[in-house]
Amino acid sequence: MITLKKKFTDITNFVFKKKVIVRVDLNLPFFEDKVSDYTRLEKIIPTIDFLLKNNSKIILISHFGRPNGEKKKELSLELIKDEIQKFLKKEIYFCADNLKIIKRDKINKILERNDIILLENIRFYPEEESNDDVFAKKIASLGDIYINECFSVSHREHASIVGIPKYLPAFPGMLLENEISNLKNLITVNNTSSIAIFGGAKISSKLEIIEFYLNKFQRVIVGGAMANTFLKAQGIEIGNSMYEKTMLKTASSFIENYADKILLPEDVIVLTKDQKKTEAKPTGVIDKNDKIFDIGPKTRLKFFNHIINSNKLLWNGPLGFFEKKPFDEGTNFVVKAVKNNKNKNFFSVAGGGDTISALKQMNAFQFFSFISTGGGAFLEFIRGQGLPGLDSLNE
């Protein structure tokens, strides 16, 4: 189990009038060219406010999308600079300079007139994901102190996560500290009445994690496009629905080895061939031209009954195409189960970008014990694995 040796409050004697590099997650979800959820931005505000009250100068580092080491205009953080300013209630200077050659003197001059600098998308540089030491040292030279306020990427051995802390005093942010405190509750989960819910599209990105929860939790609910791969692996027709062909063998193996634990949809909501009519169909009668967009009413009730009787719950990934009505109804129905769980010791955690967006859209945050900003990181942490970003703070 991860225990941080440092606390955010440990920075109190260090940050006054210092230049603080803060690694944050501004990878805000987009839908129809607009930010659809600001939760990750909202949750870093306490740390930013604390630093500003201590007359610190702040250098924000973040990724945005997956540019794969290439500069892409549509993934520039400049696109959301105004949104960030609005939430922080502070003017921000956007710096698009090449991080491999930018001089500390230039950063210092900018900070004479500005309190916050936002650097360009860190993933425009292949050196970020390869954790290039020279790159990390260069960025570290721009500041005096480093704060990891990016739990969501702390499972990655990237330069901005594990490289910079080698060269600067490094501390956890308020959000990161809060994530760890709450998620420890799920590590000590009692198998007797625990539920893990997985949705979204891909099994491949969560393969080892799903297997862990199949061993650790009493039941694992699978919905969303991920469920299509499991259905296909059973020889069930899924029409034109999304699935992962390379994961069929793995899904089949999971079903064979954990048949008593995996809960799959028994009926689904499909769009018919003309894409104009929605219809609820049992999974055994889907036409070749149908496309699955949500779990059906019978499945919703089945999932509801399991969730309402659980004492611990983990949720990662929506159970349908929640961005477009009426395909948010399956996810919404399961949220009601969380809301109506009256077990005295019920503890529930939801995490991941799309999950957060879905719950925000449904105004459902208050029904959960904790909302994690992490996706893969929060799933890895609950497995009891060390996270590189947390380990680097303890070194």
C-alpha cells in the first residue's frame, strides 16, 4: 500500500516567493468541440490558490489529448487557456516556446509581470513519454519546487511525472493527497459484497486490471462497448457495434474462468439499420445491421439489484453512449442504484474522464463517497501496485 512520506503542508516553509512547477491534468473531455466537463480543473483550484496566497509564481505543465510526440494545433493548450483563466479567476500567460531550448531568464521575465505561466502541451515532445533525462532536467531548471497535482497520470513513467522530481524538492498537491487517502478504503475491500463496474470501449487498456478485480471482487459488471467484445466472444450477434477483435480470445477466457462473477448485458438498446429507430432487444436477437448504444431495461434492473446490496463499489467507464440521449438512460439507472444503496458502511468510488463527465451530466457526484480524477492511475492504485509518480515523491 502506498504511503506518502511527504504531505502538502510540508511545502509551507518553502514556497514563499518561489517559482513552483505544478504538474496538473488539464486533459479536459471534449464533445462537439466544446469542453464537456471541468472537474479536473475545478479540483486543482485549492492548490493554486494556496500558492498564490504565498506569493508563489506558478508554472503549469499538462498534457492534452494524445499527440504522440508531435505538435498538433488542435491539441494545443492555448485552446482552453481562457477556460482555465475563468475558473482560476487569474490571468494566465500562455508560453508556446520550445521547452527544449527555452531559457530560465525568459521565464523569470515573464513571471515578473505574471503570476501563472501555462506551458504548451507537454506531450508535443516525444521526450516526455520516453522520460528523457536531459528533457526533465531542462524543465526542472525553470523552477525552484515541484508539485505533483496530477494523480491521473501518476501511473506513467513520464519526464514531467518522475523525471523532474530528481532535480527539485518534490511534494504532493492537495488533490493528489486526497485521492490517496480516499482510495485506500478500496484496497482493504472485503470480497463478500463488492462490485466493480467497467464500461467504456476497450478491454485492451484495462486487461490486467479487470483480471485483478475478477479475483478480488465478488462481482464484475461489464457494460458499454466493452461488453460487445464479451458478447461477440460468446458467439452472440452484435451487428455493426464496436468491439475489439484482438481481445475476443481474452474475453472468452475470462468468461470461461469467471463465469460466476462476470455480469453481462441480457438486453440492449440498438439503433436499427436506418439509424432512426431505437429498440430494446434481447442479446440473442440482434440483427446484423443493428448497432448497440446502451444496456437494456432488463439488464439495468439486474445491475441495479446487485449494486443496491453491495457494501463497496468501484466504477470506471459509462455503460452506454451517454453523450447522446436517450443512450444515457442505462448509466443513469445504475447511478440510481448507488443513490439508493442504504447499507450503513457503503463506500463507493467512481473515476475516469468519461465516467466523471457522465456523472456530472447527471448531477450525481453527491451519491458517491469519492470521485477520483484518475482513470488508469486509480485502477492501478487500487490493485495495490506502486505508482511511479508517487514513488518519485518518496525518494
